[in-house]
Amino acid sequence: MPASDFSAGEYNTRLSRTRAAMSRAGVNTLIVTDPSNMAWLTGYDGWSFYVPQAVIVPPTGAPIWWGRPQDKAGAAQTTWLTADDLLDWPEEHVQHPDHHPYETLVQHLRDRDLTQALGVEMDNYYYSAKSHDVLLQAFGAAQVTDATGLVNWQRAVKSPTELEMMRKAGQLTAHMHATLRAGFREGRPKHELVAEVQAAGVAGLPGLAGDYPAIAPIAPSGREASASHITWNDRPLVPDEATYFEISGCFHRYHCPASRTLFLGKPPADILRAEAAVLRAIDDVLAQAKPGVSCEDVAACVYESFAKAGYIKGNRTGYPIGLSYPPDWGERTMSLRPGDSTKLQAGMAFHLMPGLWTSDWGIAITESFEVTKDGGKPLADIPRELVVVDA
């Protein structure tokens, strides 16, 4: 996601919103380690999140990118920052038993008098216990506070440019599902089908190239589908099993996930009943998802539809999406579930997940949508009905 995808004005707006949130939280200097948040603030894009890296947001001035020396060239190419804003740590500290890169970050912060009221993303995949310990040892617990989600919440309402990128990702997602439907047949090893679908997502469409998604394809069949996050295997597709595929196109790191369920042979009555409940739930949610409506009120559409069909759903039914890196394309803020009173705003985007898992099978038909004044507007055009293929 090169910084050139967005205007300087948009990046300034993002930075202003982040600093306002920092002020409300009593944070003077923010250390951002979530690569999605790093990219959102600066445009930085690279598969470098397996080593310590960060974007530091000081009270004034430009953010600072900090990472491994050999990744600095990538920061220069993908961010809007100047060379003076790019810092690194010694290459010999890569997975060194006696030294840690954060020791260098400590010195950078001291050199710039950024040692007071530090905010860190503690509940984040990319911020380690060792990194935190180094900061505590240097500055003391009183100067290091938890700022988990601070940037994530600023990303909740998408700009028009972001939504357009998500629609392009939706075109890729639709292309992947069309490839899936065309290639789904009895006896075909599932890994071959998954490979074809992934290739379609990366090869993309004329004028629309794909990127790697934040989550690998989820593709369980039969009893495997009673578990919600099994990927794939080399087992051939066989009759009398439902298989659901949760996949997403990715355009410049923006996502539009969608699940669809396919069945070889004649679907049994319980799966058809579940399909009807899921489709009704999606229609009800899209009608309800308007600005001012709460997350829990939107979610109630799903739980009520399932209850009418005699099913109980025991998990959340949606989450916000947008820009992301592995291992998750969710934004990790609000959820469509009971108890979340967050009010929807125009421009928010969600992955609606009315999946249903029993002890013997699972069905997932999902929809990514934008919140508008008229309700939820799907970000991709994909047939929702159960895909039934003759065995």
C-alpha cells in the first residue's frame, strides 16, 4: 500500500485524529507496532513484521519509522516520510541472545526527549513481552501505558478512497468465488481447488492486480466444517458434504472477505433450513445497518433469525474490516454481538458473519458491507444461495 494511494491531506487527517485520541488518553508519544496501523499512518508496506519495528507518533511533527536496517529502503519507497524520519537498529541485534532492538529504540526516544507518557499497543500480535520489558526497565512502569486500539478506532470510518479500494478488493473476491464455483466438483482434491482460487485472487482482473490476504483460505468439508477455522487438506471432495470457503480478495492491503457454502448432491433438510435462516439474517441486517443503530441491535437480526429456525448461535456475528496484515483482516475494535452498544456511523465497514456450526456440519454465507444512510451496502456482488452441484 504505497503512500501515493492517498493524498497528503488524508494522511494529515489521520494523524490529527490519532493525536486527538492520544491527548484524550494522556499519551505524549505513541509507539505503534501493529503493521496495519503503521501502514494507515505512513503508507509503510513490507513483510518485515517478523522483527521489531514501529511507527512513533510524537506530539508534533512527522511520525518516525523505526525498523531493521535492510527494511529502511522499503520505508523510503512506500511511506510519505523523509529520510530524516527513518531510523533503524543494529543489524547484529536480529534475534540476538544478549541484545534486543528495543534497546536502540530507547536511545532514539531519549535523543528526541520522547520519554514521558509513552503509549504502547500491549494487546497486539507484534508487540512482545521482551519489547515491553525493555521499555519498562528504561523508563519505568509509570511512563508506559496501554494504548491498545487507539489507532484502530480512528480507522473505523473509512474515507471515500478507502471504500473504493475495498470495492476493488470485492471485485477480486467475486472473481475468486466464481473460480471456486467453476472448479468445485466431485473427486477433486481440495488443495488443487484452493490453489486455483488463490491464484485467481493474486492474478486478479484486467487492470486490477491482487495482493496476499491477511488470512489463508478457510475451507472445511463435512464434519470438518463443524470447526470454524480449519483451512484445507488434500482430501477429495465427496458427495453429501457441505464445504464452505471463507476467502478475500486484497487490493493494496484492503480486504473484502466473503464466505459461501457449496454442497455436492442433494442437501438435507437441516442444511436447507440453516441456509434460509442465514439468508434471512443477512437481508435483515442490511436493512437495519444504518447510522445511529447499535452493533448489538444489528446483531440481534442474526440471533433472532436463527432462533426462528431452531438454531442457537453462541458467538459474535461480525466485525469491522479494512486495511490489514496477517494474521487477521479484522480491525479488533467493535463487534456485532450482544452487549456492544457502539453506534454505527456512515462509512464504517463490517464483515457480517452469520455462520452456523453444529456438531456434524457447518454453513457460512457472509457479506462485507458499508454502512450508509439507507442501510448496509454490500462491497461485493456474489450470489449468496447455497451452491448445489450434482454428485
